[in-house]
Amino acid sequence: MLVSKRPLQKLRMKVIALKRKLLLPDAKIGIINRGEAAVRFIRGAKEFNALHATTFTTVAFYTDVESDALFVKEADQAYALSSFPEFAGSTGSPYLNMNLLINALLTNGCTGVWVGWGFVAENADFAALLEKNGLVLLGPTSKAMDDLGDKIKAKEIADKSKVPTCPWSGGFLENVEHASRMAETIGYPVILKSANGGGGRGIRKVYTPDQMETQFRSVSDEIFRFFGNRVIFMEALVVRGRHLEVQCLADSHGNVHTFGVRDCSVQRNNQKIIEETPPAHLAPEKMKEVEASAARLLSAAGYHSAGTVEYLYDIDRKEAYFMEVNTRLQVEHPITEELFQVDFIHLQLRVAMGEVLSDIPKIPRGHVIEVRLNAEDPDQKFAPTPGRINRYLPPLLPGIRIDSGFEWGSRIPGDFDSMVAKIIASGPTRASAVAKLRRALSELQIEIENGTTNQGFLLELLSSKAVQDGGVLTDFVEGFLESPERKGVKSNWDIAVLASAVYQYQQKYKNEFENFTEKVRRYSSPRQMPDLDMTMKLNLEGNTYQLDVHAVGGPVYHVRVNEQLVVVEYVAWGNEIIVQAAGRKYQMQIVPRANALQCEVEGIPYNLPFDTGGMITAPSPSV
């Protein structure tokens, strides 16, 4: 294997000689990631070059389906993974094919590697391969990654470092019988976890002894498929808890920094939806205690670079129990960046270059909260909805940051996760940050061909009293999905129906007028001008309503609903629609989806399925 033989250049930064190879200021840095993660690093590295007069080159690797993706365009160099010989005959994601990745890096002269999050970001074997081939990982050593990535080893280190841990099995479970004995010792309910799991996988809750065998076999089979082993451990289940985490940054000289505490309790199926910092209603003393324990843990593990220590805060015991260490940069790191005005890409580069980071200014300002905008349909059990982005206008507002790997015209592939963007709001108080985020989501305009996003669901969450008050528990979303409060957020069915009726009228009139002019052009004799009226029927929970639409002139329409007249002003600027009715103005967009119209009123979607006979159906009788 090739190893770079360039002489070590003199750095202008404060550096101490290390045994571990250093990242040189003119290094080519290969990015083993895609999408928003890759864009985040590329932009961070370019800014670092401008700030420190370094000449880092960013190198992206992409799959054929993303040859025109934003991260491919923005990287200094980009190569198709399919162009390397190891790609032929391989199965699964090429971002997990370690031999392919190592060859791609070496062939193109990369001496540094950034992995971001996901794929091989926490794979100690890949980190070891990088070390063996003389490549500098902008992350921890393979040993630290192995020790902390294995949840059982991590708990053992935590116990030795006097970091609070939930009562647990003390090691891996040999079989179902062993699990049952440990559950009796710990006390039900308990939770089964994979030693190497992540991303919400490899977790099963067991409330009673009769559930143990089924849940044990289920989690064992799942982790074997995803991680290739059946190493499981057990811990007590915290029934009422909050998901907290500490962002850390350690250099190679023993300095460990912590940057506050994040709250990631708004999640579904262990997938985070909303993250914020600092956590609401958490005592400052408890936050300091949690930060201090995180620093002790990483120091004991000999860790360096960015990492996150996760905790489960038990509401009843008022104790934060150590869960795991993410040996990488987290998806939600921007909220910490905004709170402390730091850049973790820059800090990762400085650590990799060997700089001593003994003093990093850490002054938190206000409150920061973010949501993950995903291409998924909340009304279809959050099924992914990949496709081409036909329209994308992110909100440009004070205090709003958008991190995204997509742009207008991008295609969201079905092969990867469905996240489109992270929308981050900062304010002097929590209430102001939440208000800014709600406004940003309301003004966001995005249209995915035959798809949708969770934009409306995010607004529903942010409008809920529990989220506005702060301090929700990790099971909040499951209960909210079926709550009357969620259904009450969709209060503009009447406006959505009126706008959709006018929209359909315009589409029909446009088609008829085009047919009329075509006949005139061909010297035919059309029978009549297109009709200015249209009648359609609306089915709402078994009740049928008749809508008569009449164009009065200009933007004004008369819509008669079962003999009740409503005056509607309807103005369309491209895909953006402004509707005024009953003395109020509404901003919206209407997106055709297969056999339905999705009318989005100020960010909240109202799906109106229709058939070719002109019948519209809707799930609410609010008209």
C-alpha cells in the first residue's frame, strides 16, 4: 500500500511533535460521505483555507445516481466510485466497501480522510485500515473508536471513570436464559441493546418475562443483519426519560473540552426530529455535572477529535445515566456551533494538524433549536418519498441557518437517508428561537415530484403546548401522533378546499383554452369558447358538497358551496399562491401528487385525493 512521503512542513500554529501522523496544511482530504455531511465539510474546509492560508483540497466520491449532486459540484475534485475496480461485482452500499474506499483514497493521492456521520464513521476496522496505510483520519484512533464504539466496553470505562450508568448486565448476554436471569436481577422493565448498534437499530424493550424470548430473538436477528454479530447487553429501562448529550472536542495532548448539553428528546423510533441547546428546565448544576462526567470518560479512553457522550436523564431519579459515545461528529452539531460561535470542522482540522487546544473561548449565547426536514410522508407512516426537487426556496431570515446537501433541481435518491435539510434557529430566549423556527418553516417552499416532506408535521410539533413549554420525554412523539391536539393544528381545510377548487378550475380552463386556440389555428370551427364556470363535488367523511366555481374577472372568483357564496381572490406567481378569503390572506402552494392535490397552507399540508370525474375527497368535515 502507498504511504505519503512528503516532508513535514512547518506549521504556523502551536503544535507539539506527536507519534501519530499529522495532517499537513496542503493535504488532499478524501470525504467518505455524501449529501449534507459532505457539503458541510467542503464549505468548512474552504473557509479554513481562507482563514489560515492553508491549501487543503477536498475530494468527493459519489455513486452514479448522484453525479450532479451539490457535494460533487462543490468539491475541488470528485470521482465516481464505480470507476474503481473493486466496485465491480460488489453488493450493498459502496460507502461501506472498505477495500474500495481505501483504494479510491490512495489512487487519488488523499492523505487525510473525513468520514462525517453514518456509513464507516464509527467503524474501528476502517479507522485501523487508514492508519495502516498512512492516512490521517480527522477523528479518534482506531483503538479509542473500538473501545467506545463497543457499548459494553464503553460502559466498563464509564464505571471505572465514575460516570453514572443505568443498572446493566455487566457484560454481554449469552442466550435467552441468561437474559431472563439478568432481567430478574435488574428488575423489569428492561431494554436489550446491540453492543455495536446505532441509528435506532438493535434496541428492544421488554416489559414482562413472557416477552423476553420474542424480543431477544428479534433484536439478535436484526443486529446480525446490520452488524454481523449477535452481541447483546441489557440495562434497566428508564420509563420516563429525556435524551441528553454533551458535545466534546479533545486534542492529542490531553485537553478535553465540553460545549454544553443538547436535548434530543423529540424523536420517533429512536430517530431524532428536534434538537435544542441548552435543555429546558434542567438545573445548571446538573448540566455542569453531566459535562464533567463526559470529560472524565473521554480522558480515560484517550480520545481525541470531536465526539458526543449521550445520556438518558431519569426524571424520577433525577439522574443522568451514561448511554453511549458517538465517536464522530453528530448530525446536530450545528446547534452547538451557533450557541458557542465555534466551528467543529475547523476544530477537527486543528486537532488533526496536532495543534494544542488548551484554551477555546466558550461563551454560550441565548438558545438554539433545529429540526430535520425529511422527504417522508407522515400520513403514510413516514414512508420515504424520494424524487426530484422541482421547487426549493429555503427561508432567508435573521437568526436562521440552513444546512443542506440539495438545491433546486437536485434529485433525492432512494438509496440513502431521506433528510433534505437541517433548519436551525437562534434567539436570545428559547421562546424567540422556537418562534423563529416556526416562521422559517411556514415560509419554506419545497416541492418534490410525486413526493412530500415532513414540513407540516414539524410545524405541528412546534405548535404543541408540550414542545413550546419544553422538557418533553422521549416517548412524547408516539403519544402526540394520535392526540386531538395534532388534529386540531389542521384548521384550514376550508381554505385548502377553496384554493384547490380554483386551482382545478384554472387547470381545466387552461386545457380547454389551448384546445380552442389549436382549433382556431387549424382553421376549424370550435363550437364555443371555454366555459367560465365549473362544477365539482367534494366528499368529506361521507358528506357530499357541491362546489360551483365562477371566474368573475382578474384574480376574483365566486365559489358557491351548497348555495353559500364565498368570494376568493387567487393570485399565482409561478408555484407560489396567495389566496384571500373571509378577510384574511394565506400563502400556499399546490402540488399535484399522483391522484391527489396537496394544498400546503402556510407550510401545513392538506391532501385532497380526486378522481377523473372531478370528485375531490378530504378527511375532515371542516368546510
